[in-house]
Amino acid sequence: MSVVSVRGFLQAIALLALPLLLHGNRGVAQDRAQMSYTAKTLRAASIDWLGSGTDSHDSIHVYRLTCSLCVDELKESFNGRKEMPSHLYLNTLRDEDRPLAVPLVACALSQDSEAKRDEVFSELLQIYIESSDYYQQHLSEWRELVNSFGSDEFSTTIDVEPWADAINLLDRQNRLLALLDRLKLPDSIPLKDSSRVPVVKPRGIRDQNLFYYLAIPWLHNHNEKSGSGVFGKAKVKLRYSMVELDYDYLLFQWRDFAENASNGTFWHWNTLGEKMLDPGFIEWNAYFLDLPSDAARKKAFSESINRIADLSKKSPVSLLDAIKSSSLLAIPEERKAKRIEEARLMIEDLLLYFRLRG
């Protein structure tokens, strides 16, 4: 198991991340794709459930629910002193924001009409910002309040679709915010033109931040409390995993990866770009994106790696070869195309990072 101190982890990035990403970049170094996101793409990933103000085509507002300045700005909008944001990103890169934002967005998505969705989202958000300090300290009461606006199936996550949709939407927003370097709070993203992704200096601070932010989100160790900075002072020891898609790993290596996944890890794929676009790999990722919680995704991911470890008992095996013979439960047909598209976007965001360092 790879367990290192924060200082040791940063040193590891300096030594390992460069060959990792240059190796991953070989398949995409000549890619002519623009290193930017169009206004249409950014708008499609936003929450547009609060209103249709005059800024609807100009900017996306960026908030975090545990940011006091963000809460104050939203409060002014609800009180009529500022225009209500038409497009919104909720930054959930910090662990403490996810249990606040995911239920809120999931409950809105579970409503049976767009009008009801907008109404519920607006009402719940206003209740939250009026008592944000209280709900941050009493997450169970926040969850109970949100559940009261949904059905019994929603409150027990039997209705998995809105929960999975909410996580996938917020995680896409996180990736875009990290890549666009829109991490100050509150912030906004202009929409008049395409937003070019700032360059990444290999082994620089932005590179290190992106290494953490673009790791598989449901494998982060959410039991470690955040403080200040990228990790927070409370985070002393961190696990990380770097896995080649087409490398034949031995049994003990797969067991090590599975244990890391189960306990929480910063997991990256270290591979050639074209391998990341393998249809089997995309669909394998899509399966996890159809699960309704970080905990469920972490468990399923670890179990999948354990099954791959079992396949390696006779001879070493790669992930790409293993997923062809180690099937997962099928995604319901009505959601399969959506999940595959979400998985493709997730992978393409990572490949953009490779191009930035090229």
C-alpha cells in the first residue's frame, strides 16, 4: 500500500507525475483539438434553475455552500438586492460540501417537471442560506429536510437515477472549475466566447492541484477532514494509485490496488491516450456513474478490482483484458447511453489535462 506524508506525496508527484503524464500524452500530443470549452458546453454543465436574468448568456456564477461569501451573495439575490444567477456551478471539491450539495441537486432532479424542479431547488436553497451555519453542523437534519421534498423512493435512494445524475453533474462541474482554474470563491465564468484552459507548468502548484482534483472522486478518502489549502492541515497521510490500463499486473499488485481503493486513494490512469477511449473501458466507467453515492461507487470499484485480482491468480492480467471477461451488472437500458456519454466526458477532461502538459 502506498501511504505517504503530504511532503512525501508532493515529492512523489515531482518524480512520478512527469513520466506518468508524458507517457499518457504520447497518444494525444499531436491532437489538434482546442484546449478550451465552448460557452455552449459550459452552459450545458450548469444549474439553470433559479431564474432567467439578463446575465443568462454572459456568465456562470461559482459558489460553494460552505463559503460564507458565497452564501451572503446568494442571500442578497434572494432578498432582491442582487440579480438572481441564471447559471450556477456548485464547487464540491472539498469533502464537506458534497453532503450538502448532492442531496439538494438530487432532490431537484427527482421532481416530475421542470417547473417543480426549479421551485424545489429555489426553496431548499433559500432555506439553506438562511441557516447555513446550522445545517453545516447538522447534516442529518439537512438530509431530512431535503428528503421531505422528495418521494419515499428518493429518500431511501431506491430511485437511484437522480442521485447518480446529481453526483455526475457536480463532478463534471468540479473538473471544469479545476481545469479552468476558477477556484476562488465566489467566482464567475464569462460565456461570451470559448473559455481557454490555462496552461499547466509540469510539477508546478497548478499541476499538483489538478493531480488531486482530477483523481477518481469517489475514491478520495472522505474520512479525512479538510482544513486549508489543497488537502487541509488535518490530512497527514494520503494514498495514491497510478494504474496502466494495458499493463499485466501480478496478483499482489491488484490486491494492493483493491485495498487502496477500499480505504480511499488518489487514483489516476497512467496510460496511452487512445487506450483511455477504448469502448470497453468507457462502459466500465459508465457502470460506476450509474450508482447513487460515493460509498456505493467506492465499494463497487474495489470489488471490481478484487475480481480482476482473482483473474490474475493464474497469470498476470491487464485491466483492459480483465474487463472484457469480468462483466459488471448491466446499466438499465434507459440510462445506458447517458452514462456512457458522462464517462466519455470524464475521460476527455482527463485527456485535455494531458494535452495541457504536452
